[in-house]
Amino acid sequence: MTTESLTYRELADRLGIKLDSARKMTLRRKWQKTMGNDGTVRVAVPSEVLERPQSLPTDVPGDVPSDISTDIPPDVTPSIQVPSPLELQLRIEGLKALVESERRRADSAEADRDAWRAYAQRGLWARMFG
């Protein structure tokens, strides 16, 4: 395995990545580092890492699942059906009835709660013998 000695900046430029990413890649892959007399760190990078293309093509044929159709004509717009005034009035009446039934149910629950609260606030003897 042959290696090339590169600085972090050179590695980042060759791979098209950020400087911090080059440093992290060096740590992650445990590549050998040496410090030069000028204080510059040089990394022994395997040649095959530098030879392979780093960017993947954006249009890979296998990206689109086979059950999705990509041949939809551009001039087809979905039709939106607007309900008629009669349908809207019926929906409103149905919602009003639903609100009224829920209001009755809530009133019943509040009355039940108040009865239990009154029962709980009575003394122990009044509850047992009351």
C-alpha cells in the first residue's frame, strides 16, 4: 500500500472537503501523522483514497422505485371539486348537532363530578351512616 504525505489543507483540497473534516477523517481512519520542523503536520494518506472519485452522480437510475411513475404530463392539473352551497349547509347542520350533543355530554359529566364532590366533602360518619 503506497501513501502520499499531505498536509491537512492539501488533503482537504484533494478530497473537496473542509479542513476540519480532513482532520476528523485522519483521526477516524488512524492514518499516521508526522510533525515537520516547521510545525506543519503531514498525514500519510493511502493512494487509493486519493484516486477514487469522491462525489457520487446525482442521477442514479436505481434511485427511483419502480412503482413510481415519472412520466406524468406537465399540463395535467388536479381538479378540485368545490362543494355546493346545499352540501355546505348540510355539513354545518351536522356540525351544529355534534356540538350540541357534546355540550350535553359535558354538562352531564360536570353534574356527575359535582355530585361526587359533594359526597366526598361530607364527613366520614355522614357517608357511612348518612
